[in-house]
Amino acid sequence: MTAYGEGAIIRAARNDVLGRDGKYGWPQSDCWNSTLIPHENDHLKYAFVGPALLLLIALNIFPLFYSLFLSFTNAELSGGAATFVGTANYSTVFSTPRFATAMRTTATFVCLAVAIEVSLGYALALCFRAPFRGKSVMLAVLLVPMMLSPAVVGLYWNVILNGNYGILNQILGALGAGQPQWLTDPDLKLYSLLLIDVWMWTPFAMLISLAGLNAIPGHLYEAAQIDRASRWTVFRRITLPLSFPLVALAALFRTTDALKLFDQVMAVTGPNDEATQTLSALLYQVIFRNYKMGQGSAYAMVVLVIVIALSTIFVRHIQTFQTRHGRAA
Amino acid sequence: MVKRFFLGSYFFIAALPLVWLLLTSVKTRTDVIDPSFRVLPTQTVEASPPSFNPTTAGYRDLNEPISGSVHGFLHFLWNSIVIGLLSTIASVALGTSCAYGFSRFDIPGARDWLFFTLSTRFLPPLAVVVPLLVMYRTFDLPNTHIGLILLYTGFNLSLAVWLMKGFIDEIPKAYEEAALVDGYSRWQAFTRIILPQARTGMAVTAVFCLISAWNEFGFAMTLNNARAITVPVYFAGLQGDIQGIPWPRITAGVLVFVAPIVVFTVLVRNHILRGVTFGTVKQ
Amino acid sequence: MLELVDLSKTFPDGTQAVRGVSLGADPGELLVLLGPSGCGKTTTLRMIAGLESPTAGCVRLDGQEVTHSPASERDIGFVFQFYALYPHMTVLANLEFPLQNVGLDAENRQAAINDVVTRLGIAHLLDSFPSQLSGGDQQRIALGRAMVRTPRLYLMDEPLGTIDTGLRSDLRETFRTQQLDLEVTTVYVTHDQEEAMQLADRIIIMRDGVIVQEGSPHEVYDEPADLYVADFLGSPGMNLVQGRWEDQGERAFFATKESRISMPQIEIENDRDITLGVRPEHVSVETPLEESAAHLTGRVKRSEYRGDHYILHLDTPAGPFLVRSDRAHTSGQMNVRLPDERLCLFDTKTGRRLA
């Protein structure tokens, strides 16, 4: 690079900084596409975004439509000719009691997991606000579980939850409590999965909540003190509403993620356990154990509709809640 | 005071499984499945007063095939490494160029595209696996490394695009403008101005793509049953054989498998929030 | 009403922000803490408010010790430099918040809000959110929020620091009018001397954590306690010329390297290092000179136009010298008379004023 070039770059960068922060310098936001080199974009921009989008279309959009097509056929995993069966697969889906059970299981799991993780995570974040010795080490250790493979974590928790020699029951035994059969009792299995999920993902909710709390400017707390607000009022009217958007975001992320629950199910109870058969596990069972690809696709389409609907409703809810809350307060 | 206690007890409970993992890996199998309350490895055979008596047998036998499997742990680890690394390189490369395009050009429907890429991340893998399987069969891709690499690249693209767009948006456009004025081509401006400045972002993105590919289970299990089996699939396959499996060897394997993730987590600790929220929240 | 005794604050990092500040305020008085940034004025204010805990000394309000009681128990109003309005509440909710906290019923809340809204002319803003308002309007609301509960003390931390110049004097007037009307004791922090002069009943000038001088605007301007105050106040500040005192029995002189100015008789020991201070507006340009009068001769370098007057930049044997004048002088020598009664003499070493 020439000396002139470097100088120009530094000047330009300074101009950019001024243009953003002050009222001086030429407007930065809209000038790019039109003024500098007219029409250079037209062919070039697709070279930048094209490859990635093509891959996404091939691996995401196309399969969705293909899945829709398959859901009207009786295709089998083993291959062979598939024939068009109309909406037969969908009638099967809605008349199978297992589907309703899987829906209930998934819903129970999602509701409990999100509620526990978000509230526990928020409470932890409140404790994590003030600086203290060893805070960063503690935070790092807490974040480890959520970075691990759910399938591997699920397998390993077998050692902890085992009814005979698991550490959990050993501790309970030492405390004189009972010996619940975490992995085999049909009433408990789902809660064992929930326990693993809470262990893995509470720190996630905590991390986002902490970001929300840290974003509240300190002078608002000073103002509230001057305004003679009690600690409870400060929490209820300042801390909670101002950190709510990010807490809601944590809930949204956890909801969409918990809806997919599959890896731990496979590693803890297997796909065909009635007490823990989530929607994903049911899909697996139908497609890979019963070899019914067409029917599996119908299940998949229904699941897709649910996932999309839920995330849409959630996003809308967050938006309206925010505006309403802002005005009501 | 209440806060300290609450935080302390949660930390203790949350750290326990991790500590237990470490302890289990240095025990004998007899020790692990002994139902009496035994925290430390004691090698029950000889030690009558329980004392700290670890064994490295779990690590020494790491590669012994388990329950009829042909391959040992290292074979699956190698699969994970190859697939993880190559797919990461591909997603970061494609994701960075795509993010640059979205960040600097006027792409028709850019918002829709971006939200579409994000929404693909919310879909359960099992819901799109059928058509993928059919497609893969057409191209002879099941059971190949390249098949999983391709899939993870596509799967991680949304993450890479969103993260990289956040990082590239933060680089002032003026740098490139100056370069263009100085006679650089657009491509030169991208490679010589943007890429060097986006290095941190690319490293963070790479770590999150790698972790995601490293940990993936749903696709890996359904698109493979022979050659390209990764560690999570191998481990999860042991479920149901609880009594028979050699826990010390497995937990040693789990530790070896998660160690790089822990190291990476520490390396990108300042960007974790960004990574896990697709760049929507910045620390 | 308000009393500070030997108030000190040392931060954990060792910074001594405030070192032994003592002052008092009478009911209804408006005190201005004036000084450059980092002089400890804001820290002093925050200790009065209870937002910062003093490391030594005490704060009394109405004769009652409040040094370590929390801000919420002191019954004060505080206006922050950056407004600190609650961003998720409307203007109305912002004004209502302090009233709800003291448990006022809806009817009385409404009455109090109506009163403040009328006083400040903010009725049209009540339904907006703070982020929709200009800086000036936001600060008006912040002022309203501090007033609405009618606290016993107002504390203001550079409230106009971020407001555009034109609007600033507007808001200053509004505030002063209300403060005089409500007769609430006020401590006002600023680094803007013009603002201090305009508002203050009494100005307290701080530097490096201690009070340098306190007095009415008149006192601190005309009789600066030391070189620092002399230079800090006024625009431009005082002319300061370094020299030596020559006491020759019946006559005294202020001598610089190249000139000698005859001086009135003052009790100062011979040969002491002295700095002579005089304000540009207190000297006069005169052609005929009495022999005995103190004067300086200099050459005009430049005339600076200030609208209603000029500032002449002079080169004198004693160094650069500024003179305020009604007319421009483009060039040539001129004599400047230094009126005895307006001269300030400072000890160069200590900076303290001698006479």
C-alpha cells in the first residue's frame, strides 16, 4: 500500500467517526450503494452472497418442499416406488394417540424447562451483578455445560442418575432419603431429562439476563434512590421492566431449542419410551424404526407448523408486551 | 448474604457433575458401580480403608473397542475432527463472504433472507432429515465424511452469517472507501482491508461453528450407520447397555472429547453471549 | 440549613477527591460549587445527596446528622447531568414515581403534578417517552421530577452541561425563577463561570478537592483569594504580571525585568517575588499621564472584536497584557493606567493574595 493510500484510509476513517458521532461529515449510511462506484454492485454482490444462499436453498428450502411432497406419498425408508396417497398420512398423524402423547410430553417439557431455566437464570444473574473475588472463574465454570454435546452429556448423566450406583442416589441415601429410580420410573424419566436440561441451559438464561441487567444505566438507580423508592419498588419498576426484553429473548431461544429435544432422549431413554417420547423422538421412531418415510414427512410438516407458529406468536407477544408495558408503567 | 449462599450452592451443585466426571474417569469399573457411598476412587479390591487411589486404566484402554464395535474411540474422534474442522472452514469462508455482501450491498429482500437463515436454525433436524436422506441417497452421500461436512456447513451457515454480519457491520466502511478511491478492486478491498480486520470475528465464528458441528447428533446419527460415525453418535449408541459398559473408559473418552470445547470456551469467553444468541446480543 | 464539616472522600483507588470541605447554606440560598472537572465538586454534591459515602467529616441537614443515611431518607431532589429519566416510563409516570414512593394518594399526586407542569410549561409532553424529547425538554422533566415532591434541598449536578447554548440561559432563568419562588435551598454544581455568576447567591470555588474561596459573585470576581481564582474567573481572566517588590522608603515600585511601575505604599517586605493582577476592564487607556500614577507602556499587537467592546492585545516590557477598550486601536504605543484601588498583589510562591 502506498503512503498516500494509508493516509487516505486514516482520513476516511476519521471522517467516518466524525460523521457518526458529530453532525459533521457526509452522511454515511445511504451513500455507499449509489455514490461511490455506480453500478459496480450489480454483478458483484451476488458473488458474495450467492454461494452461501445456494447452499442454504439446497439444504433447507428444497428439502422443505420435498418433504411436503413426500408427506402425500407412502414412501418407505427402504426405497422402492412411492405412490400418491393423498391426505392419508395426515389422517394417520391426527388419529394416532402417540402423536397427542408426544405433543403433551413436549409441551410439558418445554414449559417446565423454560420456566425453571429462565427464572433460576434470572435469579442467578441478580446475584452475579456485584463484583466479587473469583467471579470470572465461577462464570466460566458455569458456562461449560451448555457448550457440551447434549448426546454425550445425556450418556454421562446415566452414571449420575443410575438407580443403584448413581451419585445422586448415593447422596440421597446418605441423607436418608429414598432411592428414586430416575431412569426407569415412568413418572420420573421426563423429570430426569428436565434436570439435565436445567443443568445445561440455566447458565444460558443467566448469561443473557446478566447482559440485560448490566445494560441498565447506573444513574437510574441513583435517581430512584433520590426518588425515595424502596428496594422492592426499584426491582419491580426499574430492574424488571428494563431487563425484560432480554429475559424474553432468553425464553424465546430456550423455547425453540427445547422444542427440538432429541439428543438427550436418545442418550437417556431411547426413542420409543412412552414417558419421554418427544416430537423429535416420535419422528425418529416412525421414520427409522418403522421405515415410514411418507408418514414421517407428514409428522414433520405438522411439527414444522407448530414450531413456526410458536416462534411467531412468541415474537409478537414480546413486541406487544414491551409497548404495553412501556405505556402502563 | 442470601445472594452469596444461593450463588454458592448453585455453583456447588452445577460443578458437581463435572467433578464427578473427572473422578469417574480415574476409578475402576467396580468402584463406579459400587452402590455404597464412595466419592473418591479407591480401587475396592485392595484398599480396605477408603483412600484416594486413582487409576489411569480408563485412559490407557481408551481405544479398546466396546461391545462388539470394530473401531475404538480414536477412530470416532478422528471422524469428529475431520468433519468438524473442514465444515468449520467452509462455513466461515462462505459465511464471511455472505455477511460482507449483506453488510455492504443493497441485496433485494436482505431482511427476509437473513431471517430465513436464522429460522432454519430453529427447525428440529428430524423434521428435515427425510428429504435430505433421499437427496443424499441420490448422490451417494450417506455414510461419507463429505456428506456430513456439506450438511454441517449448510447447518452452520446461519450462525456464521449472523455472527459475521455483526462483526463486519462494526468495521467502518470508510476503510474500504479509501481503498477503492486508491484504486483497489472490490475483491482486493475485501481481502486486504476487511478480512484482516474481521480476524477476531472469524475466530469467534469458527469456534462456535466447530462446537456446533462437534456436538451435533441428530443428523450424524440418521445419515450414518457405518463409516463416518462421530463421537456423539458412538457414545449415545451405548445407551441401553448401562450395566455392561466400562464407565471409566467412557468417561475418560468423554473428557478427551469435551476438553477442546472447554479450552475453546475459555478462549472465546468474552464473546460467548454473542455466539449463543447469533450475534443478537452483544456483551 | 445545610452544613458540611470537614467532609473528605478518598476513593478505593487512592484518589483524594475531596479533602476537608466545610461549608454552610442558609435556607433559600443558592450555592454554586464552581471549579474545573476533577476538582471534587461533583463528589461533594453526591456526598450531600447520599449517593457517595464520605470517608471523613459529616453532613447535617436542618441540624440533623445524615452523613451515612441513604439518599432515600434525606428528602432531597437531585438533577443529574444526563437527566437519568426512566426510559420505559412516560413523562407523566416519571413525575408520578417519586410521589408514589412516598405513598401520596392519587388526588394529591395529581395536584402536585399539575402544579409542576404549570410552572415548567411541560403539559404537552406528559404522554411522551423521554427518548422522544430533546435534551432541553428532558432536563425540564428531570427538573420537574426533582421539584414535584417539594424536597427540602435541591442538588444539581451540571444540569445544563449538555444543553445547547441558546436554550441554556432559558432553562437557567426558568430554574432560578422557580427556585426563588419556592425558596428551596439549592446546591448547584457547574464548571461554567458565567452560569455561576448568573445564578449564585454565593459561589464556592473548588480546586483539587479543597475550597479555594467562597463569597458572593462580586467578592470572588473583584477580590480573588489567589492566582488560581484570578485566572479562572473572567473572560479573559485577570492580567497577571510577575515581578519583584521594591520598597524604597517613601516610594514603592513593582519591578519586572524591563520596567518599574510605581505603586502605592503597602506593607510588603523589600525584594519579595510578587505577581501583579488587574482585570482588563479595570485599566484605562490614557495619553496624558500623571507622573506618579501606576502605569504600563505597550505596543498594540491586535484588536479582538467582542461585539460591544474590543480586547486589545498589548506587548509591554512586563509581558503580554490585555486591555478592554470601547474603540479599536490598530497600532502604535499606548499608555495604560493601572488604578491603585483595582490592583491585586499576589505572592508568586504561594499564590495567595497580599493586598
